[in-house]
Amino acid sequence: MKKFGVRISLGNSWQFLSTLVIVVAALGLLLASQLETLLPGYSKVEVMTVHSIGVTEIIHNPLNAPYKVITLVINKIIDNPLLATRLSASIFGVATLGLFYVGIRHWHAKRTAFLAAVLFACSAWFLHVARFGAADILLPFNILLLAVSSYWIATSKHAKISYFVAILAIGLSIYTPGMVWFILLGIILRHNDIWGIRKYLSLLYQIALCVSFVVIIIAPLAYSIAKHPHIITALLGLPEGWPNIVKFAKDFILLPVNVFIWNPEHPRMSLGHLPYIDGVAGILFPLGVYYYFKFRSLKRAKLLALCFLIAGVLVALGGPVSMAIFLPLVYIVIAGGIALLLGQWLTVFPRNPFAKSLGIILLSVAIGISCIYNLRTYFVAWPNNKAVKSEFRQTSENLLQ
């Protein structure tokens, strides 16, 4: 029996490792393929990013520090600062996809998590954010990191490591504009679990957590704010000057229009006036809204609604927070739509294997069509657009100017 158990363990390990290799290879191909050659050059934003990744620059302006540090390290290895900005975004993109799958897997079945992750990974919106040499990818990455770490604390029965992971998640997130509000929201919702530190952890471990909190978060942040007080405004995700209330209301109302119907021309992040998501995702989203409304008593549904509200206010204010903040929130709802469709279909045909398989195949085909459409939009249509070619014409020579 023991030998049999070892074989099972080795078999499971081999299956996990082989799957991991295939997934990493696929993600590497998706996020790193033609990273330097897809477009004729780089944008002015990417050139500005390069000028902000020096050690001195990061100390003076720690906004988006995790992205800047990774970019700095990559540049030391490849000695190509412009390409390093995109590679850094791709690395965070891979981590974002992993966190998305883990988060959805905690809330839904494995099949739902897989289909949602594939749809998320192949969306043109995600590819624009995860392959562009700027720190926008930190917005979806940090939201998912905070959500997964918060869920871990709540479900790990106060495992010691979960608190350290939460501190690390806060430390990585707090330097991204606007993330402070999501951190505060998580603290409010998990205050009982945080209070449990005194009950479940030893005094020595509590002291270690406090020291970690100070070293990782408080000390660097306090130093930066003391040197440059204006950083506070950017960390809060607020604009330097308050916008007109009418303009704010208009921009807030137009946010769903930009996501689902029509988007102002933005060559760096979209093709023409296409919305951020395609038709298949646009159909699954209202189904996901119905799914979460149906289970509105769950904490996750209330949390998701509050996250949408905070994100909408931050983007409408016109500060340093971009539309990328909506990316994980929209696809979490879409995952709910996938779960609803699969659940309803399997409820109607609980024992008919042919009907069950047919429903899963039809949904998979629809998602496959969506993926092909988005991949062609990003890799074929977008780089051949005249406005895009005009936007991406910077070269390494522009770094010297």
C-alpha cells in the first residue's frame, strides 16, 4: 500500500509539473512573442518609463516601485531599457493570470476557472496592458494579489504564513496609485481575522509581524513621503487638481459605455473605437451580474460591488489610475456568467452525458471564437493601424534626447 501511495504521489507530481511547463510555455509565447518586433517602435510613455527606473529615481519617486525594480533588474541583464519595460509588464502579466486562476478556482469549479482564465488571458484588453512598457499591469495584479491573500487568511484557520503573505501583498500594493483604498477595504472586511492575531499567534510571532510591517511598508513609505509630500496625492489615486463635478459625473457614467459599447480612440490601449471587451464577454458579463445578484448575500458579491464603485470613482476623477483597474473585476463577473451557464445546463441535463458534453463543448467553442477574435485584433489588426504606427515610433535614440 505504501508503494502504491508513492506511485500516486509521483504520478500527481509529474502531472502537475508537466502541466505547469505547458502553461508557462503557452503564457511565455503569448506574452513575449514579438514583444519587440510587433510594433515599429515604442511610445512616448515607454520612453518616460525608462527615465524613471534608475535607483535614484525610484528613491525620489517610489510610485509603482515593484514594477520599476523588476524593470531595472531586467535591464541590467539584457541592456535594453525599452524592451525591459515590456518584459517587466509581461512578468507581472503571468503572475496576474496565475492569481486570477487561483482566485476564481477558490470561488468556482475547476472547469469554470480554466475557461475564465483562458478568456482572460486571450483578451485584447489584457494583452494591451500586459505587453505595454508601463506600470498599468500593477493595477490588476495588485487587486488580485490582495483578494487572494485576504481569502487565504480567512480560510487558512489563522496559519502563520498567511499573515506574512498578507503583509507582503500590502507592501507590494501600497506603492501603486489607488490601491490604498482597496487595502483599507480589505482591512475593514477582515478585521475579525486580523484581530485574531492576538488570540491565535504567540507574542513573539506578533512582534515579528509588526517588525515586518514596519520594515516592508511603513519605513520606506514614511521616508518617501517625508522627502516628497506630494506623493500622498498620487498614492491615493487622486488628481493634482479636483475636476469639475459635471465632468466627473459624465466620465463616471461613460465608464460602462467605454468598456462594453464605444471607446474614445486610444492607440496605445485599443484599436479604433472598439470597446475593451468583445461580444462573447459582453454577453457573459450580464449573466455574471445576475449570478452575483442571485448570491448577493455572499461577502464576495458585496466586495465586488464595492470594488467596482471605488475603481469607477478613481478613474472618473482623472488621476493616475487607468482603466486597467477594471480588468480583473470585469472578468471575475464574467467567470460568474460562465458558472451560471454551466450550472443551469448541468441542472437541466444532470444524467445525460451527451447533453452535458454538448453544453460544455458549445460554451468552449464560443470562448474559443472570442479568443481567436481577440488574438487577431491584437496581433494583426492593431499593429497595422495607422494611428498605432504613428504612436509607436520612438526608438532608443529618443532616450538620449
